[in-house]
Amino acid sequence: MDFSPIERHIKRFRMTRFLCHELLYDFHIGRLDDLRRRAIEEHLKEHHDSRQELERLKSALSYCELLSSVGLENDLVEALCESRGTLESTLWKSSQAVREKIWRLMPPVLLATALTLGLVVVKPWRLLRDQPTTIAQINKKTLNPVVPIDVPLTVGLRQLDVISVVNPMPSPMIVSLFNPIEGKSKSQEIKVAQDEKPQKPVVQGALWRANISVVNFSATWPLIRDKIVELGGHVAGSVELGWLRRPNQSYFHFSLPESNQEALREFLSTFGPVRFSKQIHPRVMPEGKIRIILTVKDDLSNEPTIPDSETDSP
Amino acid sequence: MDKKVIEKVARFCVFSGFDHGLSQVISQKAIIRLRRREALSMQNRSEWIKEFKHQAQVADRLGRKKWSDRSESSVDLTSWKAFFNSVDPVEVEAVLLSQILGFSDLEISDALGVSEGTVRYRTGHGLRKLGGFLSY
């Protein structure tokens, strides 16, 4: 037999149940080509379940047609028709209200923002902290040797410890305060203006040494001792006045009023030439008093005098 | 012109299960947005579909209220509700847009970004499943 190409294709094309069901909708709405349409028609004639499937499809379509013709709630449609402009106007009004609020709140918000930014950038509390603050001005004339300032110093917002200013101080006196909380130098400087330069007191001790050689040693040294006592002299060393260091040498270590030094010199010169010499000494005597070490030795003896430095203050 | 859109969107809301209040809000929003885009004309029906879908998604995110007691007593919606709640949403959507709202396959395919064949496939599948609910 001789078949045309279409007939050969139809004979090769085998419609299955699955394919038929998948193509039912297109078959129903007429979207299939002739070959597939004829194949489905052949298939439907032979298969009952496929015909039932087509019936279901048709009933569904009828149901959808019914649903599409359902009258909607009139109030819904009418509300939608009537309120077309209402919602827009409501939205516009609400947006207008929001805009008005924004414009009303804009100045204070901008002001607050500017203030905050200014505070953050400038940090005025730092300027206050770095500025030197004159807390106390001390007049040197009326200043006691030790002047405690028992005033809690408030710098910025911090309470600092009490400081003491001790006299004498170099002029101008600058006291650096350290922040006890942060532990780093927040150099708060206190300038103490002083009217005069401080007078440095002469704190220097002195010792007078004297030597005399006498002819009658045994009779003279007690006279000298008595004269010293008479002039207000007091024993200063650890030995008594006129201690006989050797049989022909006596030792006097005493303090004497400075005003009587000349009288003592004159008294000693009656026994022979006397020589006074002043030496610097660490011991400071009270004002108006001097300390003397006097060595009296026998003039007949030829023994050398023991150096005073070796016999200082027995 | 606006009335056709209103009817379409109202029907879409009804058969998507929104209650009366939500339907009203969605419809109003859809119409306003379409008007702003100047898409209320018949040449822009695929834009309508996009807008309906967008509003339905918004309502879903908000937690939409499904199937409140409506008074459409002329038709029994039991089968449709069962179909809506159990079948793939893309097939429900295809049936709704194609067979109930009357959009063409081309319009639907433009709006959903799929081919016309896919639209027909989804519609056919959906209809067969809907027919199954009707036969019981």
C-alpha cells in the first residue's frame, strides 16, 4: 500500500492515555492541529476514562463560567466606584499633615543637631581644663615658713587633693596639679606671684680656736678657767673646762656670749701672745653665742702642740 | 473604563479569598496605582494582572483573611474553596485569570513572564482538578 506522509505520521503517532489527558484542554478549545485532534478523537472513542476526564474538564469550564457571571456584592463595587477619589484625597491629606509636622519639627531638630555637632567638635570642657587657673596668690612678705593651703581645689568638675606650698619657693612658683583620676598630667598651673626675691639665710656654723703659751702653767690655767666661767662660758664638750690633756697642757671647750669674746681676748693677752682663728663648722650656734676651743700649754716645755683638728671635741 | 477594572479587581479579591474589608482596601490601592501609571486602559490589561498579583502578595504578607462569610449565595463556592486551598497556586491563578476574569493567554503570559503554552498547561491541569472537586 502506498501511504501519504501524513498517513504515515499518523500511523507512527501513538496516542497514550497520559498524552490524551494532557492535551484535553487544548483539544476542547480547538488549539490542536488536525493530526493530534484526530488522534484524540480516536482515543476518546476507545477509552471511557478519558471521556470522563473530558467531562470533568467541561464541567469545570461551566463552573468557571458560572463563577464569572456571579453578581458581586453591590456595596463592594459601589464603594469602590464611589471612593475612587476618597482614598486619594485621604492619602493626600495624611501626607500633607505629615509634611506640616516635618516642617514644624525641622527648626528645633536642626538646632539640636547643630548644638550637638558644635559640642562634639569644639569640646568646650577641654578648653576650660587647659586654661591656666590662678588659684592662690601668695605674698612672700606675709608668708610663714610653711603655709598649708587646706582648700580643696576644684578644677573643671573634678575635686583635687590638697596641696601644700612650702616657703621658700623659687619665684614665680608654679605648682603642677595632676589629675588623680586619669593619672595623666592635666597641667593646671598655679602661678604664685611674689613681690621680692627670697632672702637666702646664712646658715653656716663657726668654731673659734685659740692657743696661748703661759710661763706658770699650773697657776695660770685655773685662772683662765675661772675667767671663762665669769664671762658666762659654759662647757661644750664632753670633758670639763681645763681638762689636762697632758701634764703641761690644758684644754678648754666652751660656749661664750659673743659680746664677751673681746674681754676674754684681753684677759688672755695678759699672759702672753694669744691667737684666735675662726673655722667653718657644721654645728650652728644660737644667735649671739660662739663656741671656742682654747689650748693652754706650758711655755717652758718644748713639746709641740697637738694639732687641734686631731683633738676636736673630745 | 474604571468600572471594568473595578469589577475585575473585585472579582479577583472575592475568588482569592479576601474578606470584604480587605477586598476594598486592595481594590482601592490597585486602582490608584494603576491610575498613577496610566494603566487603566484595555491595552494595559497585563498591567492589571501584575497589580492584582502584587496586591495579593502584600495582603498575604499582612496576613490575609480568607473566606469570611460572604453573601454570594447564588453560587456554591465550596468546590472553589476546596480547589483554592488544595491545588498548586499557579494553577489556581491560571484558572482564575483565564476562565473567571477572562484575560487572554497572551495577557497572562505577559504578566506572569511565562509562555502561552505554560499558561494553557496550567489552566488545563487546574480545570481538570477543579472538575474532580465538582464530581464529588
